[in-house]
Amino acid sequence: MMVIDQWVLADTLDSYELTLGDHFGPETKTGNDITGDGHPDMIVESFSGGAHCCFSYYLYALEPAFRQLAEIDTGSSGAQFEKHDGITGLVMTTGDNTFAYWYAPYSGSPTPVVKLTWDGTAYVMSPELMAAPAPSTDALAKEAAEIVTSDWWTATDMYSRLWGEMLDLIYSGHADLAWVFLEGGWPEGRSGMDTFKTNFRCQLAQSPYWDTLAAMNNIAVGDVPADCSGNTGG
């Protein structure tokens, strides 16, 4: 809970930490135009406390009338707001926590970086900012070889670096390469790759950015395994 008096943070609930955007840098100073609509805004960050969790961001318009524009939950990732050439308003950079604790401890869980822009009503993933050139074939082959030979693979555990690289490829618009990389990074003779792929696709579809990711990779939004009951994440 927060109390704002004359655009000043006056009080907070003891169990939370609240921080005005002024502390993040000059671009998020209270009164700056954050959304790009020509009016002054204010950002407040809340941290709930506890291990690995949780940051939320509250965006307010200060004029022509004070009102809340958005509440953005970023889980354990936090966020940065920065200017980008050619983009009106500030770009929000955060992480997608969809794969946190998925077949790996938190410390080994991949968290893809996502870039969001204000569309007039919400911060949404920007395909243009997410797109990146595909890595070279040699670079991917080298990465896959390092993963295959890693000691992180055990009889029961998989190496999360594998799907971390797959996620990087998908989030930059190269899902086709992600499936090729899976085959190259899966240890020869180890069973379960098809099951892993099914569970991975089920988990990916739970991302709040799935619709945009699907469009970026020419995948139908509904192209999700019919049976995701095996996706237990552990």
C-alpha cells in the first residue's frame, strides 16, 4: 500500500519497499513523459520482500488528471526504463520468469530478456526490439558441443543451459534454429528428448508474451501440445 500526497510518496506499508522512479536515473524522474503522450508521468517500484520475489511497477499519469495507467508485475526480474532512438516514450526492459524452477533450481533457471514499449494502454513486447540476427552455424555447434559434454547432465537431471539457449533463439525470432539446437545439444543415447520438447512447448505457451513470440516465429498461437499433463517442471 502507498500514500501519495501532492505527487510525493508520503507513506508505505512496512512489509514493502517502495521506490520512486527518480532513484533509477534522470529518464524516470517524476514529472517526465514516460509513455510518450506529452504529459508528465510517475513510476513507483514496489518490492514485496523475500527470496527471489517480487517487483511490481506502478505507472501514473500526473496530468491532465492524476490516474493510474498500469500495474506491471515483473516477478523477480525487476525492470529498467530507457530511451531508444525512434521510439516515443521509454522502453521497459525486464525478464520473463516463465521458466523459473522449471527442471532446474532458481539459480540455474533461464530468464529471457524482454523489451516492452507503451502502446497507449499497456507495456507490450516489441517484436522490432526483440529481433536479432541468427547466430552462426559454427557458434551454435560449438555451444551445443559444450552442453552435450557437460557434467551437469546426470541420470535424473538435465542441463538448463540447453533450454536457455533455445529460449534466446526463440525470443529473438529463430524458433526453427531452437529445435535444431535441441537435437545437437541433447546427449546421444539419452532418452526423453521428445517428452522434453513437448513439455518445453507446453511451458513456453504459458508465457505472458506467448502471442507475440508465436507471431515473431510464424507459429500459430494455438499450436500447443494437446496434452500438457506431463509438464510437471521437475
